[in-house]
Amino acid sequence: MDANRPRRPRDIVVRQPRTDQLEPTVAEQLPYRHPQRIFTTPFILATGFALFILVTALLLLLPVSNTTDEFTAFDTAFFTATSAVTVTGHIVVNTSSYWSTFGQVVIFTSMLVGGLSFMAIATFILALIGQRSSLSERLMIREAMGIDRLIGLRKIARNIVLIALLVYIVGAICIFSRIQGLDEMGFLESAWQSLFLSVSAFNNAGFSILPDTIGEPGLHRIASDSYLLGFVMVLIVLGCIGWTVLVDIYKERRFSRFSLNTKLVIVTTIALYIFGAAVFFLAELSHTMLDVNLWDKLVSASFHSISGRTAGFSTVDFSETGDFTKLVYPALMFIGGASGSVAGGIKVNTFAVIIAVVISSIRSRPRAEAFGREIANAQVLRAITVAVLGVVFLLLIVPTLTITDPDIPFLNLLFDTVSAFSTNGTSTGIVPDLSIPGKIIFMLAMFIGRLGPLTLALALVPSEHTLYRFAQERVTIG
């Protein structure tokens, strides 16, 4: 710039600090509270099951439902309805002789809808008539069927219902080929017996209308028919393995390509089957299988390892089994079947995750790992929560039952209580002898076991989302 040039006003740049505009602004963010929903998805599911049980019980109360031509006892109707809808299989009267054909159809329909989930069937019907499902309906479908996604739920529900119907029919045909003519039953009676047993086996319900007497094992008359027991075992396994696992096996067909969930379910299920069969075979050599040949012993051990963990069918009287069997099998029943299946218990997936946590902790791993994958911390917490809630619930009701029914042997009471909570149905024969308070506790156990303790807790206490985390602090363990 020329030094001799006169200055102009625009050559002088005046910069004054805008202190009022440069001061820091303090913004206080209040914690955001999501709007509380009274009718949450778990709450609606719990209410739906309760209403379905009520309707079933009212139908069973009618004189047309039983063979006495009188109104069914109130506690008998409600207990049977709860057992059927929750696909448990505990009974207080003989299913084949007490209930009429109409009553058996009511029980059949209840365990069919209760096993497949009324949400899956409702979605299937909506798809048939061309109706779309809302977001809230899809959330209920996901919760009821144990599926971890929202996309394509209608197609999944449709496939589940269609595949289940196909399995029912094929299973009924296989069973029919073995029981036709049993006790001189006609064609229609044999067909009805076959369809009932097929649905009951696939839904892991444990109900049977084969001619029998109360207190005797449900399938003791066919204990020597290895082929028929084999058909029932296949149906039980297909029902308790879980839909997502079956789809993954069908699509991938190689163990290395399976998802982590499928790998955990397959490995844990096989391990539990082998363990259960070995326990039953060794423990019952001197009890219920004392006078049985070797082949029938192996078949019986395999059958009760599969059925005794999820379905509740039996070919022996569990009141005559040894104490070791009565102590081990409640643990197997407590684990139950896979998530997303018709079986009860805390689920094989939950047990597998807890085992993975224990193994990872022993190996000093900071996170739970299995098959070269890390398990999300949220799933670990959920698995531990489900298991702990189940144990706490049993610790509450078993001592209570020793007060309401003090004359029942403790091991038998423990066995049947865990069976009720696990919606298993395997019984030592004490259920008909329970007091009214005892039956109410059993009904509560079956209801909570079918929904899952965590689902019921979420229904009663809606979750809140927080935008903060607390500081960590170490706790002394061990």
C-alpha cells in the first residue's frame, strides 16, 4: 500500500468483541421419559392366554364335555383347561374315560392353539383373508413365537402353521399304522386317537386318550412298540427344537454354516439327551426296568430322555422310579426345550449361554464366547435373569406346597412342581390328590411357565429407557 495515499474510512477495520454473544450457553437437558403403555405386548399375551384358559374351562364345565352327564367340578375344569392351553399334560381325571368326545375335542383344540400360539394362528387367518397386520400385532407375534425380528413375520407365521399341519398329518398316519385295531378300535376311533397323539406329541403336550387308567403312565400299553415310540420321539424333537433352528438346518445343511443360536441348541440338546438317557438307564436298572430286556431298556431310556425333558409322555410309573431319577430329571425339565419352540422350561438357549459364560470365566475371557463368536452382554443378562427368576419362583412355591399338601412325599412334590413350571407334564401321580390350594399353585406354575417368568415380569413392570450409565465399581466375588 502507498504510504502517501490518504487513509479512507473503509481502510480502518474496527473489531470489537461481542461479549454478549460469545458467552457460553448452558442448556439443561431433562431426562426424557418414554410414555408409559398400560397394555404392553407381554401384558396382552398374558391376558390372551388367561382369557383362552377361561373360555376352555367354561366349555369343559358343561355336562356335554364329560361322560357323567353332570356339570364338571369347577377345579377339575379349570385345572384341565390350564394344563391343555399351556400344553403341560398334568391331569386330575382320566382323559380317555372321563371326558366325552366333545370334551376331548375341546382339549385337542386348546393344546393345538396353545402350542402353536394363538398369535401365529390369528396371523395365518388374517393372511388368508388378505388383512394386513399392524406394528403392535407384529410385536405380539414376535414375542409369542420367540422370533428376534419383525420383517417377514406374516410369512413366518404362515409357514409355521402350514408345516405344523403337515407334521400333524404325517405323524398321525405313522401312528395310525401302529395302533389300528388296538382294543378292537374301529377306523374312525383309531384315526382320532392317532391325530390326538400326533398333535399332543408335536406340541409337547403330554395328553393321551389311549384307553388307560388314572395313575398309570400314559403310554404304558405301547411300551414294547419301538416303532411307535420312535414316531412319538421324532414328533417331540421336531416340536421342541425351535422353528428358527429347523429353518437354519434346512437352509444351511452344514454345521459350520449354522448360526451361533443353532449350534448352541443342537450341541446342548444332544448332550442333554445323552445325559438323560444314561441317567435313566443306569438308575432304573434296579427299579422300573428290572425285568425288561436290553433292547427295551435302551428304547425306554432314550424315550424318557426325550419325552421326560419336554413332553411328559411316559411308559413307566414315575412314582416307582429311584430317588436319583427324581432328583436329576427335574433339572432336565427345568432346562426344557429351545426358544421359539412349543416346549417349556427356561430354554436350552438360556442354559447354553450360561454354560458359555461359566466356561469363558474359567478361561479368563472378558466376554462370553462360543464357537468363535462373542455373545452380546444384553443376552447374557437376559439368560441369567430368566434362570434366576425361575429358580426364585420354584423356591417360593415348593415350600408353600409342603404346607398345603404335607402328606405328599417331598421328592414327588418337587418332581411334579418342576414339571408343572416347565409345562412338561411328567408326573409321579400326585396331581389328583392335591388340595384346592395346591391345584391353584400348580395352575399358576403352569401359566407362568408357559409365558416365561421374564415375559410375565415385563408385563407387570414395563421397562424404562435411560440415557445415562452409572460409574463402575468392583465387587468382591468368590
